[in-house]
Amino acid sequence: MALSSAESSLSFATLTPESKVAQTHLASLVAKHRSDAVGSPMDLVVATRHLTNIISSDDHDPASRSKYTIIFTFGRKGHGRDSEWIVGKLNSDKHGKPIDMPISSSRSRCIKGRKLFEVFIHPKSGVLMIRNANANHSLWYLNADNQGDHVELRNQERYVLHMSTNLLRIGSLDYALRYSIESTRAFLASRKVYMQRQLGDWDVPSCFAIQPRHDHIRLRHVILHSVIAKGGTCVVRAGVDRKTGNPIACKTMQCSRGNIEAAVNEISIASVIAAHALSGLVPLLFKSCGHGHPLPCSQAELEDMHLVMPYAPFTFDTAPWQEIRPSVKLALFRHALEGLKNLHAAGIMHRDIDPSNLLVFSLQPAAAAIGDFGMAKVGSQGVEKSLGSLAYQAPEVATRETYTEAIDIFSMALSILATFEGCIWSGPLSDHEHYSALLNYLTRLETRMPAGLATVLRAMLSWDPSHRPSAEDVLTDAVWEQIAEPDSVRTSDRQSDRQSSEKSSSMQQPDDDLPLPGSDAGDGLDRRLRSPIPEALPRSSSPNSNTSSADDLDQRMKRSHAPPPSSVGNDDADSTAEVHGRDDMSERMNRSEAPSPASAANGET
Ligand SMILES: Nc1ncnc2c1ncn2[C@@H]1O[C@H](COP(=O)(O)OP(=O)(O)O)[C@@H](O)[C@H]1O
Ligand SMILES: [Mg+2]
Ligand SMILES: [Zn+2]
């Protein structure tokens, strides 16, 4: 039996033995086990010469090229716990746990243990990942780190397959896993069907790339895919954490002499928030300069500064409010207000609260947070008049000499109001005519709001700032009692949730480095709106906790006796935009010294 044409059209990657040992084992497997049944894993082993789409390792000596290649296809469901495709030795009997991609016969001694690794789609970002499934051998992902270092994956450790050609080594076996997506549209459709079978209505935002591209930027352990927003002096990109596959967003501030102070202010405020892990405020995962150095960088005065945070699929501007249950809406509003309470308690005014700066991380469970600290200021009084968007600005910014943090309360009320029918007013609301029209509008909307909310908003919209409740006051209102408690997850429960979900399913991998506010109420929404779902904020986490796994790995890289991976090159190192911790010169040196791909095939003897 051969791979059906339908199955072959759903293929997206190939796995080709690169070392002689790996080639010999696969060839002798083929000689012994001709495929006998429909859907046999042996169908996935095909003669390399039949593959038109395989990107051959260019100057490979044809004699050293593998005769056979293994195909990954959505046409076959993987037998991993979460439908991962398992690569390993062919089953000897019908009762053993099936292997999806066979690399040798079951009796082969090529490696200790039966499984090598698993390949899977990340449920939140959709990227292709690999996981070591062998308890006896480390899996080496060659040249996969920014400086061309090798990455060691121990049993169950995973990594994003972030190069077009991914060179893998386990024991004496070397493979190249290559992307072979021919049609983006077909790939997206079949990936969706595949994931929906396991997770219900599944989708991921299109800002996450389906395969590596030359214009992806590597910034420490994250890879930046595409631009999702552009401001005057900043650009926000979506990307993934290479170690977890979790979606992240990176705000890059292009610093010039004119705006360096503003950038430094934003970074320092974001850092204070990260250091205290304040709930309801967007957490900073890490910050870095254009060289990949933690800030401040001593090498350059003016350069790009990157703020990396968890990815939010929506803002208050773009969330599908019409489809969201009232209880979930209230839960999202409460998160934003908690953020404001914490910000004000830390002695910081935000000064630019508007729907585009209120990020929604998840609808089930509800998770929202305040972002964009570009206008924020430490202190309790402000005088600057030119702040954020006028439609959301409190009247006293224009009408009085000074203002207080109460301007944030006013703007928050307007941002909440706009989730019902959009922003139908124009600002500023500093003249009485506009202002009373707005209050009338609020009254008209009252029946469509959860009971009691309009009253809370009216108080927050008091003309006189001293009459407005504080965020803390607002949070004691009875209106929040309508948040469905059965669905609600208390923050204190989140830690045990994380542990149990980790045990129960690797598909539900907690976002190790996505600290987020506690979450509330579920909803009746489809999966599309639910995913991606960041996890709760580990309250005790230190500001650096998210980098510890990175450091661990780096440490291990230094300590461990790497397989002395033989010199193997990759096609991406030279072309992918890289941002990392060496200066340009040494970077260039490293590149020119990178071993050539040709040596890959002969690396093993
Ligand atoms: N963590 C994130 N996840 C997803 N999108 C984000 C994230 N942070 C910012 N954005 C998007 O980028 C836009 C601009 O980011 P922001 O920090 O508000 O910068 P600006 O100073 O230009 O307003 C936001 O309105 C939002 O649409
Ligand atoms: Mg903004
Ligand atoms: Zn720098």
C-alpha cells in the first residue's frame, strides 16, 4: 500500500535520515516490511526520488543521500496522547502502542528505547513543535540557538521547529526534518480539521506563521512573526516562545533623540509592574535592546527597545462583545478595574485608558489586563495636556490646571461603555453639552447592561473628579456578584489547576511564562473565541522567573558534553534576521564560520 494521493496532498513535512546509520536502518526496514495493510505506517516511508517537493540538501553527494524519506501528513492521525505523531521503531506486534513514523524495525539496536520523538501542532499558536519522547537519549536540535549553538532537549522537553530544515540528532541517528508545505491554503484547512478533531472548534490567529520565514526576527528565546499593530514610534509583532510555542507579542519602540525619554519611562513603568506581578496589568516577560541585551544596553544610546509580553487575541476595541455573555463581560471589566486599582496603589497614573489599551487574553476563562504604559506617570498629579485619545479623556484634563488619577476612572467608564454600542460620541467631553448628551446615552443603554452597571458607570463619570469612586471602591460594588461563581476560578486555585492540567493533557500545556491575572467565569462561546487561553498568574513569581528556564537550558548547554555534534549547517542561520547578544562583528564572524550543510550527511560514520 502506498500513501493515497489525498494523504500525500496533506503532507507538510518530511523526515530524512542524514547519517549513514539512520539511512541503513530505514533502508533495511523497507527491505523487510513491505506495507501490507491500508493505512500502515510503512506507507509513510517513500522513495526519496519520488518526492518533488523535498528540498534536497543542495550540494549533498547523491551517493550519501537517503534512498527513503518519511512523510508527515494530516491524513494520518498521530497516536500520541494528544494526537502527536510519534517517530520510533516499527511495532513488532499488533498490541504494542503504535508508532506513526517508523525509522527502523522493532528489533533494531540503533537506539535504546522504542520512541524517538513526537511532532505536534501547538494548540495556541499553531506552530509545529518537537518533543523528545526517549528516556535514554537527549534529542539534539542542531544549530537551533541564536548563535548557532545546539539545543539539548531531554525527555519530554519540547521546542518550536523554527528552521526550514531542522537537523536532529538522537544517539547515533541524524535526521533532517524539512517543511514541505506546498499550498498555504490547503495546509491551513487541513491543520484546522486535524486540530478540531481533538479540540472542538479550533483556530489560531493568522499573525502566527505556519512555517519559518527569512524575515522572522529572533530575539533571545522568542521568534517574531508578523506585525499586528503600528503606532507613531512603535510596532507590535506577534510571535512565539521557542521553548514553549506559546504566543507572545513584542512591542518595539524605535528610539530617537526625540522620544528616548518616553521609551525609557514606558520601560521603567512596565518593569515596576512586572517586578510586583500586579494582576490586571499586562506582564512584561522580558525587555531587551536591539542587541538582545537586557536593558539598559551599554553599547548604544539609541536603538530599538523591545518589550515582550503574552499575546492577547483581542483588545476592548476588537473583542466580539455581541457574542460574549454578560457574566463574562463583567469579569473582563473587573480585571481591568483590578489593574487600575493596583496601578493606582503603586502610585502610577495611566493617563491613556482607552479600549485599544485594554487587552483581552482569553474569554474562557475571562482574562483581561491594562497595557500600554507609554503615557503613564509616577505621581498623583499631572499637568500635561496632550495625553491619549480625546474621546476617552476626562474633562478636567482640558478644563483644569492639574488633574489626578481620577482621570483614569473616567476613561475606564467610557471604555466599558463603548463595549455596548461602540464609541458613538466624540471627545473631548469637556463642554457641558457633549457631556450631558453622553449621560443621556448611558441612561438609554441602561436596560441593556447587567443590573447596576449603569449606576456604577454614572458615578465613575462624575464631572467633579473628587466625586468619582476609586477603582478600589468600584470593586466593592454588588454589580460584580453577578459574575457566575461556578465558572469562576479563584486565583488561589490556579496553581493546583496548572498542575492537574499539566498532568492530564499536554495539549493543555500551561503557558509557563504567561503570568496573568486570575480568571473568571466561563462562557458559551465557541473554541475560536476561547483560544488562546493564558494561564493564571503565579503570584509569588519573581520578575525573573520567566527567564529561569532559558538560563537553565543555557547553563546545561555549557555544562553538558554535547554529542560533539558534528558540523552541520542550516539554511536559516544566515538569512533569518537575528537580534542577539553579540555585537555585529562577532556575529558576522560566527556566521562565516558556520559549518556548511554539506557536512551534515557525512557527520556520522
Ligand atoms: N500583548 C499584546 N497582544 C496583542 N496585541 C497587542 C499587545 N500589545 C499591544 N497590542 C496591539 O498593539 C496596539 C498598540 O500597542 P500599544 O502598547 O497600545 O502601543 P501604542 O503606544 O502605539 O498605543 C494595541 O492597541 C493592540 O492592538
Ligand atoms: Mg496604545
Ligand atoms: Zn543594545
